[in-house]
Amino acid sequence: LAKTTQPISMDSYEGQEVNITCSHNNIATNDYITWYQQFPSQGPRFIIQGYKTKVTNEVASLFIPADRKSSTLSLPRVSLSDTAVYYCLVGGPAGGTSYGKLTFGQGTILTVHP
Amino acid sequence: GAVVSQHPSWVICKSGTSVKIECRSLDFQATTMFWYRQFPKQSLMLMATSNEGSKATYEQGVEKDKFLINHASLTLSTLTVTSAHPEDSSFYICSARDWRGDQPQHFGDGTRLSIL
């Protein structure tokens, strides 16, 4: 399974845009890139998933360069409630050799200040 | 959106007791579910992969006789912690993936297990 590397922590202020970059040099051809958010004592919550280029939904954008060895989660105009741990995961869909297994790294602790 | 329900959310029991945790996919069918364990201030650690209609696949170092997994239907997987001891106290989280392979995994809200 592809290993991911993220910054351990980041600080931001309300209203700012936050970009969290994840490196995954050994990503396989079939692997998707998925980001999750986790609050204390809760399960991870799906944020966004992509395979290449750019994906955008109502809460975030995901930028993936052509070589797919890294990805950047962009959170527009963060608020205090966005303080959480953010995980970048790389894994394959059904039928891929990894059968959808995901290996969690340490994640990025994002703290949003007033 | 896709919802995964986990029950119970919190359980406290005496050492030696067996505890069953349920994981249900509420609005999709899941041929594969995953069980994780998370200790305080640490990341999630995959314990096992639960496959509907077949035996679970356990990660290295996870005792299959200690953590029994049953995935009897496309919407339900159970994890039974047998003869639980204080060192088994942890936060257990399940995830499920829609049988359509390009869908992301969705996680339950976890079960806090405390063994006295």
C-alpha cells in the first residue's frame, strides 16, 4: 500500500484558505486519493476523493498533479469548526490489488484560531 | 449521503466479558467492511477486512481468535472482542464500501470500549 506523508500540524485563522499537501510517491495506477476529517471521539468523515487533475465539491477542492505523487486539499474560508485531524489516504477500488484497503498515516492536526 | 451505523457507541464491562459491536451500512450494500482500532492521540490502525460470505482477513499481529468477525449479510458486520481485558480498551471504528468499487469508504462513529 502506498505510504502517505503529511505535515503533522497546521495553524490558520477564521476566513482563510487552508491548503494541506500530501505526498504519496508510490501511488499505484489504480489508486484513488481520498481525504477524511476526524473530530475527537468520532469516526472519520469523507471529504473528497479524486484520481487526477482537480475535483471540487461543496466543502473542498482536491488538486492532483499529472504525476499523482502528491495531492493538495484546499479548504476555502475555514471556520473554528474546521479544527480537526485531516487524513490523506491512497487506496484502490474493488478489483484493484489492494481491494480497497486504506492505511492511515498520522494525519494533519489543523487548528483554526479566531 | 452514505451512512454507516455503529452500535453501541460506548460500552463498559468487566474483564473476561465478550463484547459484540455491530456495523451496518444503511443505504448501500457493502461486500467489504473494515475494522479499525484507534488509541488516544494516535491514528487509526486497520485490524481486519470483513468480506460478506467468507472469512475475514486479519492484519499482522491481530489475533483472529480474540477478535471474531462475522459478515453475514451485505449490510451487517459484527466484531466480537472475546474475553476482553483492560488492554483491549480502545476506540473501535468500522467502515464500509459500496459494492460499486469507485465509491469511497464511509465510517461509523466508533465504539468506545472500556474494560474494567
